[in-house]
Amino acid sequence: MIKIQTNQNPTNGKAFLAKNETTRSLEEALAQCQEQGMRLSRQRRSILELLWRCEEHLSAREIYDRLNQEGKDIGHTSVYQNLEALSSHGIIECVERCEGRLYGHISEAHSHVNCVDSGKIVDVYVELPEDLIQEIEARTGVEITDYRINFYGHQKSDAE
Ligand SMILES: [Zn+2]
């Protein structure tokens, strides 16, 4: 996870900083499942472990393939049903793409950097300056409680 803060004033940015540092661990996600009364089957646990380990955004198909490559015996339908249940309970992230849904391990608000060349999505926390948020609120009459920004671009040629 990459953190980008535009607001250097600690008295201004504090609430956002505190919130942004609460990316849940796998253990916390498992605890959250139990709090919500979700049964933690072996399959469900395997899916969560995979998402937390790889930190990517994967389709149900990719998750199914990877788990089976690892020798986990889990059916197609079970993967789909578990992903739906986990995302509808707010345990994992679900990104709607025209090609289908992708699932990620962070459920709280965050931004995405989308590489158009590779299709890769990188999670970033971008903190906008307080005065910009206030201006958006003033112009729209909407009190901003969170935001998710989508950045798009090409692979930089000098990147490693
Ligand atoms: Zn994400």
C-alpha cells in the first residue's frame, strides 16, 4: 500500500491519517467475519488468505485458478458464492469492471492507480488538501465523508 499525503499540516490531516492507518490485517478480517455471524469455512478462509497474501485485485476465475494451483480443493460455485458473501458484508473490496468483477483485500475507502497497459490496479491512499474538499462541498452542497479516486496511465518506461 502506497500512501500519498498532500496535506502536511498534522492538525489538519489527523483524522484522515488515523483512518488511513487502519488497513485491517487478515486476523482482523477473520474477526470481523465472526462478529457478523459469518461461518468461517475452510474455503472462505483460503480465499481471504490468498487475497491478503497477494494484495492484488483478482477476478473470481483467477482466485479459483490460484487456489487450485495451490492444491486447495474448492469448486467454482463455492468461490463465487464466498466472494459475493464477503464483499456484501464489507469484508473485501469488489471493483466493477466491464470485463467483470475484481476482488481486493481492502474494504475501506482508497484510491486506485490503473495501468492501462497491464490492467494492473495499485492501491493507494491519497489524501486531498482540506481546502479542496471544502471547496467541493461548498460547490456541491454535499458533505464529503470519503472518496475514491481512479488514476489511469501507462507504464513509465524508466520504472524498474
Ligand atoms: Zn483496491
